[in-house]
Amino acid sequence: MSPNKKMAAEIRAAYANYGDDPDKWPQEVKHRIQGQTEEQHTAENKILRHLILHGYTNQYIAQERSKTPQYIQQLRGRMGRRGELDYQATQDELTQLKYNNEHLPKNKQNDSSISTAMHRDKDWVCCMREKLREADNETRR
């Protein structure tokens, strides 16, 4: 079922179950409908989600996609609350991260400095560095 049809069915069901006054509908029903209207998985939202999952900063995404940083922050927050924020990286990104990790001065080899050098979110850098450490430990066994 398409998102619009699903949302329309949800609204019809709310009218049938709770009457003509949306103010009297349960909060849960209103939130569910509102969530569907705010965030249908359009092509643009799929691009934004991809950029977030690959660790790009809110500022960078906002600048590249002509959105406000607040909108990106809200989307990132919703993804986190829904458990959809599972960071990803391509092999090239991992190679770049490994290079930065090895070639920055010792006092700059922390998540914050690396995230600044790569223009990525600090949480993404932390997560990906952990994956690199795990992979390195696996190859040593």
C-alpha cells in the first residue's frame, strides 16, 4: 500500500472510530498520522537518510541539500528514537578514516579531530573506528 493510501486509510479509521472532531482523537492516533504526513519516504528523504547514515554533519547536509540544519537535526533525532540510526561506511570511507587515524599527529588522533578533518559527525567516527578496531583484531587472530 502506498504511503498516501495508508495515511488516508488511517485518517478514515480515526474518523470512523473517534468521530468528526480530531481534537477528541487519542494523542497516539494523531501522532501516528502526523508522523506519516511529516516524513513520507520521498526520494529527497532517502538521500538525506543516506547522508546521515554515512556520518555527514548536519551543516554539510543542509548546505548541500538546501535544507535547514534544524530540519536535518530533527530527522537525525527521529531516526535515533526509532532505532534507524545504524551508521554505515563504504570501503573508501573506511580507508580514509584509517589513513586519518594513522597520519594525524598523536595528540590529534581522537574522534573530534578526525571528525573535523573528515567533515563527519563525531558519533559516526567513533562507531567506524570501533568497527576498524574489531576488524583489525579479527585479522590478528
